[in-house]
Amino acid sequence: MLLCKDKIYLALNTALSTGADFAEVFVERTLNKTISMISRGSSSNIDSIVDRTISGIGIRAYKDLRSAYSSTSDFSIDGIKRCAESVASSISDSSRLVSDFYLTERVNTNIHKIKVVPSSVRNVFKVDLLKSALAAATNRDSKITQVMGTYLDVDRNILVANSEGLLTTDRQIRVRMSVNAVASDNGECQTGSCSPGRSMGLELFDSITPSDIGNEAARSALVKLSAPYCKAGVFPVAIENGFGGVIFHESTGHSLEASSVAYSNSEFTGKIGEKIANEKVTAIDDGTIANAWGSVNIDDEGTPTERKVLIENGILKRYMVDRFNGRRMNMPSSGSARRQDFSFCPTSRMTNTFIAAGNDEDEDIISSIEYGIYARKMGGGSVNPMTGAFNFAVDEAYMIEKGKITYPVRGCSLIGKGSEVIKNIDMVGKHLLTGQGMCGSSSGSIPTDVGQPLIRVKSITVGGR
């Protein structure tokens, strides 16, 4: 066990000692390994190998709608007591008798079967995986002048205990490889990337080979190298499946998190039961998908994750709720509390969030657009949850002319408002895929999956030249 029961009781009772009605202890020990390589021409070199251990305790207490949090990496009795006292003093300066509670351990069902634990594999094997990816990218075309690759594995062990008697643990293992390729010609440079990841061990590379990853990064860079700049205007846009789902994640998903909704900082506050999207849109956040990048058995408050239908046929059904913001909203936790590590207080966050498959054929979606944009790969973006205003870069885009995909363009971005774009999604394809990313918010950076089938947005502002 990451922390003995005597120390857990000490932390909880001390945090409760000034009148809090709930206390929680979060303990973490995480091993991170990152290997970075760079290739120029025929030469590949290891840039760095970093092993990092994250180990610490977070203690939190509530009193009504007040919350206090503190963390420490000191596992001694004195260190834990000081941390808990700082939480208690933030709740009140009075004292009270602490109610008795008894910790009962709950064993969770592990939905993520791990075949090859990363920490059991030598670095040389992981380096060889990276070399294979970089070689595939470099050898694709002489215009690929530089390739950078990163291998990541994470072995996260957590313990959660609280004054309601919960005591539970989880082990979360994930692996990811990221390749970035640079294509150069006549003084012009463009980059392409590919970054798959899963909540699994080294068996990830049985289904997604390093060569596939390298080839995709190089292909994307080469496509953009000779592409003209995109024209600005208001057009219909077809957004491809997989990481295309980032547009829903950013434009709408963040506005459905209780961290925004509970404080009326979301354009969707108080709209459950209302139609907020086109009837073709059903959106889901599902933390229970086996081995998916954003899945966990339990959230960082110890609540089992759920499959949550957020929007069903255009109707808003649910929010993503953590324990504390659930108090404000009079709603139970939906297993949505997440944090980067013990030094962050958890809050409501997404897991695997996607637009569900629809009934439209991909060919019909493309042929329905007389003149517009085909967004094959989305890039990064940002959103204001209060207003829903967003701005996304399109990493790989093509023109659609007379219902056919014609030539690639670059410098394309999508600009709009979340409440408007989900109303303008009027065609939804059948082939759902997901893409992996890291989502940053008030509780730090966490792994999330985004996804969708091919969709059509009938009208959206396209930034370009």
C-alpha cells in the first residue's frame, strides 16, 4: 500500500479537526520514462533519456461550499500532519470532536489488460522502436531533412481515501510515441506529426508499428510543402474522423465540465433538457473504454468512471461532474475528477470524448459541398468556456470543389462559437475513430482521447489569406 492506514487516519482526522464535513487523502507514486531522438539525414542520435519519479500526498477538506487543499512530498508523520493542519486552518480556526469512521478497502475491476509492463523492458528495446520510426520517416523522401521522435511510458499508482470510509487504489499504465518530421525544399519548411498512445504496455506497437508512425508524420509534412495558402471566408467544412474530434472537445466539451457550469461560466449552464445541437449530434464522454488513452478505472477522487451521454440527438443530457462542484450543482459525481499529479487539486475533466457515429456516407458528405474545406487533420486550439469562442489550426487541409477533394492548402484555421458550431453539424458519418492528446486546465495536463466520424459543418468562418 502507498501509505499505511495509521497515516491515512492521521491525515483525515487532522483535516477534519476544525469543522470540515468531508476530508480526502490522495497518494501517488508515478514512474515516467521519456526517450527523445533526433535524425538528420542518415544520422540518428539519442537526445535524452529521462526517468522521473513523482511521489507525494494531497489532502483536501470541505465545509459546505468551501474547499481547502494542500500537498506534500514528505511522507513522515510530521510532514503529513503539517500538510493536514494547513488544510484544517484554511477551513476554520475552531476545533471539534471528529466523528468516527472506518476505512473499508474497495478493489476495482481493471479494464486495462497489460501484456508487457514498460518498466520490465530495457531501454535498448525502446530506443530501437524509436530508431525504426525515425528511419521510416527519413527514408520516405529526400525532402525530409529532420525527424524528431519521443517515446513515453507512464506507470501511475494512486491511493484515494476519504472520511466516508473509502479506501481504494489503482494502477494506470500508458505508452505513447510521437514523431515530428520536417520537409524542406527551396528554402521552404513544413512539419508533420503522428502521436498515437494507449492505456497499455509495449504491446501498443503490435497494432501500430513505429514505421507506420514515422511514415504518417513524413507524409503529412510533404503534403504541406507545396501547398498554397488557404483563402479566408465563410464555407462549409468537412472535418475528418480521429483527432478531428478536438473541435468538439474544445468548442463544447470544456463548457460541459462542472468546473465551468457550477459557476455559471459556461454558455450551457442550466440547459439540461434543451436542444443545444443539431439532432444528428450525439456526444459521449466515456472513461470505461478498455485501453483507451483517456480511460481510467477510477477518477482521482476514487469514483469509478462512467459512460456519459452528454448530448443525445441534439438534447443536452448531462454534465461532467466532480465531487466538490457536484455539491454546488446538487448532482452526484460522474467519475470525472482528474488531476495531473498530487500537487494539483482535482476538478471535472474529460476522458474519451467523441461525437458518436451517424448514418451519413462519407462520399455523400464530400459530394454535398460545392466549395469548401476538407480538414483531414486538426491541430491545436483554444476556447473560452464562458462564451464558447474558439480558434483552431487545421494541420492538414484540402479544397473541396464541385463535390470533390482537389488540392492541399495551408495556413487554414477554423473560428467560431461552440453553441453555433454544434448546431451547424448537419451530416455525421459512420466511421468513428479517435486521436490522442494532452488537455491542459486548472488541474494540470492530463491524457484525453478525442474522436468523431467524418462530419460536415454547414457554415463556419475559415481563417486564411
